[in-house]
Amino acid sequence: MGFEDKNIAFAIAPIDFRDEEYAKPRAALYASGAHIVTVSRTVGYCKGSRGSSVHADMALSDAVKASWDMVVFVGGNGADAYFDDPDALVLARAAVEAHIPLAAICIAPSILAHAGVLQGVRATAWADRREDLEAHGAVWVDSAVVLGESSVGSPIITACGPSAAFAFGQTLVGVLANG
């Protein structure tokens, strides 16, 4: 598809990220030619909740200083480590300020909510995150994948969990193609 010049940050938790929420969207973007950089709290191996081991190429603190074409936060129970992580919140805000697509799946939309970027934005997440998203101003949509728009007009893509991982990846590719 020709995304060779696109740099995508995939932020995963050091432990208990959800394997398929990383693998399926990453595969869709990679197949389209995008350059994927896996980001976590530190450089090194991260452990998925279903047994995968993924090497993080960049520390989150360095990712906030880099230039991206899209930022994706992967879910899984470990993603709660980023709900109030200063670097994760800065990375989410920076994506919106730069007018680039920002995405999150499963419980990770709570990172976006805590960053303050879901105010008035249509969004979804794992069902038990609904109250948190709404408390931070998101407009809850009960759907597998939701394409919303930030207050500055940049796309915000959210998805509800592992069963939506493939569709989430396809939506990310579509947004990148139309951006």
C-alpha cells in the first residue's frame, strides 16, 4: 500500500499486554509497509498475557520526543500501568496536538481519557472502562471499533478488545491511507 515513510509507535505494557491486540493491528500496518516501533516503559522484552514475548525498541520517555505518523496504545491488563503515567499521557496529548491519528484498544482508551483527549469524542473500550471514559468526557459508543475525532480534528480510533483486534487493525490502515 506504500506506507514506507510512515512511522508508527505501538505502546505496550512491560507485562500483561494483550498479545492479539498488539499482533493483529501491527501485522495490518506492517503489511501495508509502515515502519513499526514498539515502545514500552523501558527497552527490552515485554511479556504478553497469552505468552508472547515482544522486544520494545524504544523507551516511552524517548518516544515522547520522537516524531510519529500514528500512535497506538495496546490493551490488556498491564495497560493500567499507563493510566496515569506522565510519559504515556504526554505521548497521547502530543499525537492530538500534532494532528496525527491516535488509537487505543481494550482498556487502553482509559489512557486517552486520563490524558484529557477524549472530551466530547465518540469512543469505545472494554465494557468495564465505560464509566471511566464517560467520567473523563468521552461519548460512549457500544461498538467494536469507533472512529472519533479530537477537538482539533485529528482521528481517534478506539476498540473494545481482543475480538476487535483484526477490525481495529484494518481501521488503522484505512485512517492512515486517508490521512
